[in-house]
Amino acid sequence: MVVDLVVGGRGVFDIEVDGARVFSKHQLDRFPAAGEVATLVAAMPGAP
């Protein structure tokens, strides 16, 4: 599993794992809740 931090601008906050978008602040119009990203990543196929 590859996780990279890419610094951007304009309030973009997207999380991608192995090229798959896991969370997008732009699409949902909110930041993730505590633990939400970990839960989404754990649910991905092939997650440990």
C-alpha cells in the first residue's frame, strides 16, 4: 500500500491510496471525521 502526501492549494483535501481516491473534501464538502480515513483504507481490497 502506497500513501503519499501531496501539498496543494485552494482547500483541496483528497486522500488517495494506490491511485484510488479514498476521500475527497471537494466532493463531500467536509473534512473526514476522526478515524474515518482509517476505516475507509481498512475496507479496501488487499488492506492488511
